[in-house]
Amino acid sequence: MVKIDWHSADIIARLHKRGTTMAAVSRAAGLNSSTLGNALIRPWPKGEQLIAEALGVPAYEIWPSRYFDEQGRLIPRAPRSQLRHTQEKYPPADS
């Protein structure tokens, strides 16, 4: 069974039900009030984790498509700094 990502309006509504907002969670993390909204529209592990913690739900439950492939296998995710290091160490072969 394929799980579907939560709709952004549902995420925002759940935050409101918990007495907070995206802007408040963003500011509490030391970010600009609108920065956390990026996690609603594109993969951003740090932002996803902040939202998940505020909701008390694992990030993979909110965005299963970002964490699991079609067969339900975990998708490896690494911080950008680690990806950059890997790309420098193992540059793509020229075609």
C-alpha cells in the first residue's frame, strides 16, 4: 500500500490545533519566519524534522514519498554537506 504525503493545509491545520504556527516553529529554530515553508514544497530534511517535532509525528509519516520508494524501501538521504563531499571525492564520470 502506497502512503500519500500529507497535504500542506493539513500540516498547517495540525500545527494550529497544537497551538502554534509555521512561522513560530521557524522563528523558534532561529530561522526567518517564512523559511520553514520550504519544507512543504520541496525536500528539506532539517525543516521536515522541525515540523515533525512540532507535530509529535515522525517526518517519514508526514512525507512518506521523501523517505520510501515505491516498493517501501528506505531512500538514503544525506545532508547536503555530506553529498557535496561525496561528489568531490567521487566526481561523476564524463560522458
